[in-house]
Amino acid sequence: MSCSPVLPHRLTGRCSRRVTTSRPPAPPLKPARDVRRDGSVAPGGVPLPEVNDVVRTGGPRLERLRHAALNTLRGCLGNLVESFDVYTYTVFVTYFEAQFFDPADKNSTIYAYAVFAISFLMRPLGSWWFGRFADRHGRRASLSLSVTIMVGASLVVACLPTRASIRAWAAVLLICCRLVQGFATGGEYGTSATYMSETATRDRRGFLSSFQYVTLVGGQVLAQLVLLILTSVLTDDQLHAWG
């Protein structure tokens, strides 16, 4: 402890001593421990083996990116399946519309496309219901359920009796299946977008989440590709009969 020179007090005029404490000198700064991306140490740096190992092997940052990419792939696959099931109807509708609507009716094609359009009415309801389900039971459970419902409805469409068997009830059952598919599609789109954005890394969130729309278009392209393959293998009569 040391005392400063005598200073006059502002009010009383008396002299007082200002007491100050002496502090030990600050220790010298250690060299910066700077590790480059390639694992080398910057000039004047101190090598850290554990940090170098993390940098050389990719470390937790690369591991998080791999985990996010895997989750993105999972979300994309489910979205691709649902998109394929949705747009397969429009791709092949000209081949099976006679199985559900009267070919003699000049508006049969309009009815067939109206069945596709009516499924969009269920998408907002499906998005709302699956959004609440995902908040309570998790995103993966919601995505798995929506894909299961979509695949099940598609299987039922493939097994439906035709108009020759049950008359107008064939179209009614087709409409019901399409409404169920619209319900599942609405739940898939919103939940998959949320799941992919939540599991993405902070610096790649926009890039990884963009694949949600890529697979949406990819389902349409895949449906067209299947039609192209079938038209090159089967005849037109075979496609109308069972293809």
C-alpha cells in the first residue's frame, strides 16, 4: 500500500492523503493459439493436439453437417414419395378414366381432373392436423404417419373396383381416396419443411431446406419418367387395360 502526495480537502481545507493500492504487474500475454483450417499452427502459436485432431478430422462441425444432411435426405424421401403419388394420378389419368367414368360422356375427362382438383380442399386441414400432431408426438412420427396414409390410399386406388362392377360408386370411392391423399399431402409439406429447417445447421439452413421443393418437383419428374418407360415397353392397349 502506498500514499499519494498530500492534497487539500475541498470543503474543510484540511489535508488528506489519498490511499491507493499497488497492483502487481500483469503477466505477459501467452502466444495466440491459432489453428488454421488445414491443421497447421499460425506463426507464434502454440500447437494444441486436441484442437488439431478436431480440425483435421472435420470435428463436431462436420459431424453436425453430416447429421443434418442425413435428416434432410429422410425428409426428402418422404416428400418425394408423396409428391410421386399425387402427380401419378394426373400423368396416367387418360389411361384409367374410362375405368371410373362413362366413356360416352364427353365431360368424363373434366370429371377425372376435377377429382384431382378436389384433393386440394383437404390440404389445409391436413396441414393443421399434422402440425398439431407433430408438436405433440414429434416431426418424425408425423412424417411417418402421413407417408403411411398416402401409400395406403394409393394402394386402395389401385385395388378399387371399376365402373363396370359397381357403377357410379367407383367414382365415389375414388373421390374418397383422393381426399385422403390430399389430407396426407397437406400434413407432409408443412411438417417436412419444419423438420428440415429445424435439423439443418445454422449456416446451411436455407440450402438444406430448399430440397423440400426440389423433391416436390422431383416427384412430378419421376412420375413422367415412369410413364415414359411404360410407353416404351407396353402398347397403348396394354396401358389402358392394366398398365
